[in-house]
Amino acid sequence: MPTESGSCATARQAKQKRKSHSLSIRRTNSSEQERTGLQRDMLEGQDTKLPSAVRNTLLELFGQIEREFENLYIENLELRREIDTLNERLAVEGQTIDGAELSKGQLKTKASHSTSQLSQKLKTTYKASTSKIVSSFKTTTSRAICQLVKEYVGHRDGIWDVSVTKTQPVVLGTASADHTALLWSIETGKCLVKYVGHVGSVNSIKFHPTEQVALTASGDQTAHIWRYMVQLPMPQPTADCNQMSGEDEIEFSDKDEPDGDGDGSSDCPTIRAPLTSLKSHQGVVIAADWLVGGKQAVTASWDRTANLYDVETSELVHSLTGHDQELTHCCTHPTQRLVVTSSRDTTFRLWDFRDPSIHSVNVFQGHTDTVTSAVFTVGDNVVSGSDDRTVKVWDLKNMRSPIATIRTDSAVNRINVCVGQRIIALPHDNRQVRLFDMSGVRLARLPRSNRQGHRRMVCCSAWSEDHPICNLFTCGFDRQAIGWNINLPALLQEK
């Protein structure tokens, strides 16, 4: 029995599809005419001050709008069927079609043929509103590469900063607007120590490079140095947080936020007084960090200055002035006596203390809005993030222009660089966390579905490259910190 050739079969299927589409359109148009006539009859019986000509024009326009939406809906259904068919054909070869890109291109082509300006606007709006429908066909490996491991819940207000110790035992530290700083067991998620010495929001936490000592900055215009001693509990089996399927992103209300005492932070040991209090600022201390060696510390304040202190004596060594507006962050170089400060004046400054007899300053101007943070890499680079929705990579030897610029769709908060792999973690106002390399290539986006990820603004990120379970931590204004396992070799291979 003769068989039909592939090209003939394909042509016949396309013809049948066009025929069914035209029938659907005719049925839609006829039903629309009936509904429009019914609506006109109903409105004629109502009391209205509109002239009949204006009322009839409005009815016709509303009818056109409804027809446009129905036509686009039918087109979208057809595209989804085509994607399903193509994916079934390629499933054997282990390939899939990127449904979001395919549908976007076809819808854009169809919209370009429209002669009506109203129709064009409607299609653009409809494409935006249905992007979540078609994006469900997009397959990605980021879920396998970036996995949520643990959530750290216990603060009563948003968490501004997160940090990891550089010494054993390795613990996680969080600084919160609830006036406390907490230390956590990374493996179990249990609160180990609570510091309550501040009387204002705790805006920053950094650990001493060699000792079990923490440095916190606060809205009470001080920075505190305090000692802790922790004993790690035995690790327990961790529930798999990645069993939840789908990438559907939904909005959360306040009632969905974690309970403030979710993991019993109230019953952990409490430290009430610091070893040393650094008091020289006249405004909120927004950040603090240790200089290499841990014998000096630097603080950044809303009083537009950064102060350098001698840790042993608590004496002010240098007051770093020059910024025109409030400071937002400060960071020290891991191996050299260099400090970088960022400010709302759209600049960040590099302070050089390598020569004890003199300290120099260099100003970097490249952003158009508040510079929310600037951090060092292990080499001669600085990475800056801003409310202008850009991240810039700078070479300290050439300050005229950045060597790479990353453009995002949301303001960028406190960034952090994975020194070994040179990967930048970007926390955003829109609850996203994205990973980029130093050349500006996007590597991944951390999963954010209906039951995992941050539910409000992500404030900070911190890498811990040597930890076997979690090597990236994020915190946000949803009162929780999250530990992630990033498969760095697979991530770089994807690039």
C-alpha cells in the first residue's frame, strides 16, 4: 500500500490547521457580533448622558478590543501546540525547543503585520501578560546547578547583611533590623549565639580573619567588637527543598513570611555587651570591615565619613572624608591595606594605606545613582553595584572606564565575588539573585518558586567557597537567610 511522503503530510497538516484556525476566527467573530448586539440592547435601556453616537463608538471599540484578545489567545494556543509537537519529535534526541523564544518571535512577527496602532499596543500588552504561560515550556539546568539547601529563620525583622567565618568552626552570621546579630550552624540551621548589645538596627556583620571575634555596625551610631564561642550541633538529615516542581513565581503577602521564632533563636546563648565599642560617628554606621591582619577596622557612616580604628586601643586613626552624601558600604582588600567606600553621591573611593606615612584616595565615577556596594576581587579589580541597575567591573590601574558593565532590570544591593572562580552574586530589589562572571556574562539565576527563594527584597550575598554543603548565602527583608549549593564546575561548563 503506497504511503504519503513527509512533505505532503506536513503540507496537509498545515492546511488543516489554517482551516481550523479560520473556522475558529469566524465562529469568534459571529459570537462577538451577537454579544455586541446584546450589549447595545442592554445599554439602550439604561439611563445615560452619553450621546448615542459616542455610545455606539465605544461599543464598537470594546468589541474590537475583545476580538483582538481572543485572536491572540487562539494564536498562543496554536503556538503551544506546535511547541509540544516539536518537543515530542526531539525528545528522543534529548533536545527541546525554547518555547519562550519561539513564541516571542512568532508573536512579534504577527504583530508587525498589524495596521492598527491599537492592535499593536494590545498585542504587546498581551504578550507581556502571557509570558508566564509560554515560559513554562523553557527548560533550564539552573535548578540542578543552584540548589536551595537550608533556610535560617529566627529574626523578627529584615536581615541586612550575611557573612561567613574564616576560621573553624565555620558558622553563618546575620545582621538584622531587629537590633540583633545571630550566629547559625550552617548544617542544621540552628541558632548558636545571639548578640543583643546594640540599641539600633544591626546593619553589617564581619568576622575576624583569625579569631572568634565579630564586628557589627549599627544604627545606634556605633560599631561593636564582640567575642563568641560556639559548639556546633550534630548535623541532621536535610529535607530536599527541590522536590517542588515548577518555576511559577507568585507574590507573597505578609502572612506568608516565616515566623520570627521559627527555629527557636530565643533559647540560644545571648551576648549582651561588646569587648570594644567604636564611637566616633555622628550618624548611622551602615557597614564595617576588618583590614588585613585584623588589627584595624574601618567603618562607614551616614555622616559622610569613614573611620579607621586601632582595634586594641579603640582609637580613631584616620577619618576619611570626601564623599558628598551618605556612605552605603565599605570593604577591605583580602591581602593588601586597601579600603573602598561607596556612597549615595554616585561614586566610590579607593583609600590606600599601604604606605604608613601617607594615604591616597582615588575617586571612581561611573554610576548615575547610589552606589550600594563596591568590593574587591583577589587581583586588581573592584566590582561596584548601584541603584542605577548596573554592575561595573573596574581595573585599579585604569580608573577612567569600567572593563565590563552588567545591566539588570532591578536595583542591585550588596554584591559579593567568589574569589576562586571569579563569579559575582547580585542580590536585587525584585527578589532575584543572579550570577555573572567577571566579563559580564550571565551564568545563572537562583531558583525562586512558590515555596523556595526569597519573598521580598534580597539585601546581601556572601560566598563561602570551602564549605562542602553551602557555598553561597543570601539574606533579605523577608526575615530569613538562605544557604545555596552552587555546582561551580557545572556552572562554568554551561558558560
